[in-house]
Amino acid sequence: MAKAVNSKKKGVEKKELKVNSILITQPRPDTDRSPYFDLAKKYDLKLDFHAFIRVEGLSGKEFRKQRIDIGEYTAIIFTSRYAVDHFFRICEELKIKVSQDMKYFCITEAVALYLQKFILYRKRKVFFSADGSTAGLLEVIGKHKNEKYILPVSDTAKNDIAQYLLKHSIKYAEGTLYRMVSNDIAGVMSSPYDMIVFFSPFSVQTLFDFDPSFKQNGTLIGAFGPTTSKAVEDSGLRLDVKAPAVNAPSMVSALELFLSDVKK
């Protein structure tokens, strides 16, 4: 469920809340038919897009240095669409044919469905976390402990999945497929926003790299994905809108729930 502000505990009275401008820390959608624009029109919002990070894929030559033979593994864990994109890009670049028996374990249903770009989805064994959480994914993985997993990661990856696999003596290899690079956010951060929405832990880090003394004050914070939510809270920020949730599978639907309550 999209989380509302606890007025007494968090020191922000609901009657004082205003959401007239939102910064989405992702690139602007390619089409004007995006549901974000429907949301902006419905609630009369100033909606700006600015990617806090960009992803640079490692080359096939760089991946080879990690000495991971994909053909030796029976399962793969995807925690983002970036991981999906760059895994299949590397396979294509190195002319690696992924076995039809490969099992796919995904952090969310959305990531699982994204696999349709690369595989015959209905003919493959695809699993995902029921609630979109890391804990949910680990529960699924725990039922398949005899698999040999590849865990695609970025160069800055720190996650609970590798720790779980190690703790339970599950065979796995971390494969670095891409690196996260901070974009220049000076221009966009020169204007105040009522809400900032994050989509990756690294985008949260980009904010504090730009302004180590950043204070949230009355700024509302939204986060998509369990690792992003954790990064927001670990940085000492108050998390006001969280997705995915049972009744809010997307960030747009979570914002819709929050805004419908705030703007009553």
C-alpha cells in the first residue's frame, strides 16, 4: 500500500502537505501516452524527468575476464530490467546460446514479464517474488536450492541475495555486466520539488554525492523496489510513497493512491 505520512510521528501535518511538483529520477518517457502524463493532468502537477544515473554495459571482453561459463549454470536471478538487458546483450555479443532449460528467478512480476523481449516466456520456467520484495524472492529461491545460479550485478552491487546464497551453501557466481554512472543533477536540483521519486539505490547515492548535507525537511520521497526503499531509509530519509505493493504494482498507481488522499 502507498504509505501516507504519519503526521504525529514524522512531524508533517497532512493539512500542510502540498504536492504540486514531482521530480521523477528517470528519463522522460518516449511517448506522451505514458500514464505519468495522465496523472499530471488529473492532479494538475508539474512533472519533471531527469535521470540521476545512466547505465554503461561492460564489453564482452571485460565479462570474459570474470571467467564465468554461462553454460555451466542452471538458473539466473534478475533484480532489474538492466540486468535482463545486459545479460542477453552479453550472450549475443559472445554468441552464447542460453539453454532452454535455464530457470529464471525475478524480483518482481514486471521484471519477469520483461523477459518476453528475449525468450519464449510460456515455454520457460520463470519464477518471481509474489510481493516484489527481496524476502519474497529468497523464499522462492529457497525452494530450488539445488540449482546453480548466476547473479548479474552492477559494479556497485551490494545485496542480500548473494549473502543468502552463501549462507545456505547454494552454488552461484556474481557476474558484473554493467556499471552505474552518476549524471549531472545540478541544474534540476536548483529548483525545489514537493516530491522526488527514486528507482534505484544508486540514484539515492547520486543525490548525496551531489549534496552530502541534503536535508529532506518537507520534501516527500517516493521509491520503487525493495532495494531502493531500503536505500532511502538507510540514508535517513523519510519514505512517503512505496511501490510495488498489493494494490499498487507500479509507481504511477502508488502515486495515484497517495495523491488521491492528499488532494481530497
